[in-house]
Amino acid sequence: MALGRLGVWYPVDRLDGPGLRTLLKLVEGSGYSAFWYPESAGYESLALGGFLLQNSQRLMVGSSIANIYARDPYTARRGLATLNGLYDNRFILGLGVSHIPLVEGLRGHRYDKPIPAMRAYLDGITKDQRGAEDWPIVLAALRPKMLELSAKRTRGAVPYNVTPEHTAQAAKVLGPSKWLAVEQKVTLETDQTKARALGRKELARYLVLPNYRNSWLEQGFSEDELANGGSDRFIDAMVLWGDADTVRAGLRRHFDAGATHLAIQPVHAEGDIAARDRILTALADT
């Protein structure tokens, strides 16, 4: 199973079935190698994975992420095997520990310490399974210990909301044989006020989650920079904006830092499908 250089990450709960088919056609037709999707409030992760695989021909499809509190390890193992058995080994199971509000508040489970919880979950998936270390499983790893677990137990990591400096550190932890599939938000808005407004709206949901805030503090941002919607420096790091050449240069910084795959997330005004498609078309040759 080979994961190409460039993919797309998109919040699929914004789209219905026809909308998803249209997006997949554009992504695949533009030459991207993979399509990544979150565990959204609207769709169950593995069922959606089957739909995305059914409606594409060559794309790798990856969960980014499937919440480990949403299904037990045995179900995750069988889901991984089922989707790859039926769809030519095109599915990547990205796993994450999610966040306290989405686990305790939404699902009613107890949120355990991330590293022991993920280690136990991986134990459950791989128990008595030969060759499990080569299965297409990746972890949503931000901080060093989760990156180390990714390196030891899976094919790699899928960091989200990170800088190229974080990518360089992650590459050192993972080593050259692992996948480092980094998500990066982008917009082709050239007006700085409009671009940053789009960025602040997109990042608002993440700024209230402790896991991301702790990661950003380790990446060198201050509490002041994370307050009041985020400083300009913070927003500019999280959402690359400008013309296509400017954004491409920002994306290449992740590759230069050691990313093996980059999943670009188009940021646009709500419902502005034309802007989304313009971004994906323009950046497909990065």
C-alpha cells in the first residue's frame, strides 16, 4: 500500500451524498492520492469510509480520525479488514483519542489518559494477529509520547493543526520508514483581513479544546496568542493564505521538514463550493 504525496482533508458533515460524490470526482480527477475525513457528528466513520471508497476508483481513503471511544477494538479491526478486502486495500484507519467534551459529554464514556487508552486500544486491535505492525493504521499524534507510540505500533501519524517546526520534530521521532501525513488548512484569499477572518472562524472550534491548546503551547504559541480568536501570527501559521504560489511555498515547508504526505484542507466561506473547488484545482500540482 503506497500513500502518495498530496491529499485532501475535508469536513464531510457539510455535504450530502451527491455533494460527496461531486467532491470525490474533483479530488480524484485533479490527481490527489488520498481523501481524509473526520469522525463527524453527521456520519459514522467506517460506514462513511465504505461510501467514499465505493464512489472513488483509485483514491486512498483515510479516517482522520476514527474516535477510539466510538467502537471497540475488535470492531475497528474487522472494519479495517472489511473495507480493504472489498476495496482493493485503499483504506487507512486513522485513530485518535478525541476530546473530553466529545467523549464524556456527547457519548457518555469516561475519558481516560490518552497514551494508556490508545496503547490498550492498539493491543485490542492487534491481539494474536500476525503482521499487524504493517497494517495501514495511523494515529492522530501531536505530542512526543503519542508520536513515539505511533512509531512503535503503527504505520505512522496524522498530525492536525501543526506548524512545519512540529513536522520536523515529528519526523525525527517517527523515523524515515513511517508515514507522516500532515494536515494543513489553506485559502486563496489575498486580502489579509478576509483571510484571517476565515481562519478565525475555522479555528474557533479547536481553540476551546485542551488537547489542541496544549499542543500549540508546546509549538511555541503563548496563551495570549490563543486568546480572543487567536493572534495574527497564530492564524497565519494555522491557515496559509494568499495567491497560489504563496500557499504552495508554505506547503513545501512541511515537505522540507520531513512530511511524507500533505493533506490540504480548503478553508472558505460557508457554502462557497466554487471557492473550495478553486483552491483544490489550483494547488493540485504542489
